[in-house]
Amino acid sequence: MLTLTKLFGRSPFAPLLSHMELVSVCVHKVPKLFDALQEQNEEKISEIALDISKVEHKADLTKNDIRNHLPKTLLLSLVDRARLLEILSIQDGIADAAEDVAKIITLKPLKMIPAFKENFKTYLQKNLEAFEGSHAVIKELHDLVESSFGGIEAEKVRNMVDEIAVKEHEADLLQHELLKTLVAAEKELTYTEFFIWQSTLSLIAKISDLSEKLANRIRMTLDIK
């Protein structure tokens, strides 16, 4: 595959970043879903959900191309091939989580729980911030290669990973508060509505969970150098 050959030639980690850019598109469409939900615009929710699904599929195809064309000897002196493929798989899991959020909130028309509004918006933002941190770490991989995974650049990435962990923890605390709010409002909801909101919170949490996991895999790569 010529495109991937060019990417590998330019930077050994360029294919990862190429895939991560598609993942980013998926993730950044998630808040738009809930803006449309707040507006009770079912047509717009469906359109955004379809967009996410299309981009996630494109990310899947890109992931498969990378797996199929990744040279078996690539990066052996820099990073284990299996580690690189693991990082790719985690990235893809983030796109899957974004698509799963889109799928579940299109199961039936929903209304935003009034007590959710402020914390839910912050919760979404914290998950997005954790993802943005992992996205930034992937962007730093080329510079890490240039510095042989050491020095100031490596320390910079370690600090970025620590910041992602903080964002993930903040998102986790907010999720707990939202779950308490959801349970308090359970009598006002049907069983299906309760299930969808509970599942939605869990699926959004996967974005920051996997973002932290991704960042930690990069850090583990640094620590064994």
C-alpha cells in the first residue's frame, strides 16, 4: 500500500498518528450528539451518529491496512512491533467507544435529566481533555524517536501522561456523581431510559479510560528504554 509505505518512510509512527486523527474526529462529534439531544433534535442526533459510524469505519479500515502492511522488522531497535500494534488497538477502541455512545442514544428518544445538565457537560469535557492529552502524546512520538526515547522530550511526555491520569480521575469522580443523580431520579424514568443513561455514562467513561491506558503504554515504552 503506497500511502502507508510513504508514511512509514517519513516517520515510523506516522501511521499511528494518521489513524489517531480519524479517532479524534469520532470523539469530537460526541458532544455534538448531546447538544442535539438538549435541543430534542432527533434528526440531527441521527445525522451525527451516522457521521461517527462512517468515520469509525474508515478508522477500522486504516487500522487493518496498518496491521496488514506493518513490516515485521519495523522498529525492532526502537519499540516492539507487538507494542505498536497494541497502541493501535487501544486507539481503535476509543473510536469504538465514541460509536457505541452514538448507537445507544439513538435507541429511543431521550430527554436530558434536568439535574444532569451542568455536571454532564463538565463530564463530557473531562473525558475529551483526557483524550486530547493522549492525542498530543501520539503527536510527540516522532520527536521521541529523534531523541532516542530519552532526554527532555521523554520527560515532557511523562509529564503529559501524568496530566492525563489526573483528567481521567476527575472524569471518574464526575461519573460517580452523575450515577448518584441518576439513581435519585430513577422513579422519574422508565427502565429503558435508566438503562440507556447508565450505559451512556459508562461508554463515555471508556474514552478517558482508554486514553489513560494508551498514554501509559507509551510511558511503558519510555521506561524500558
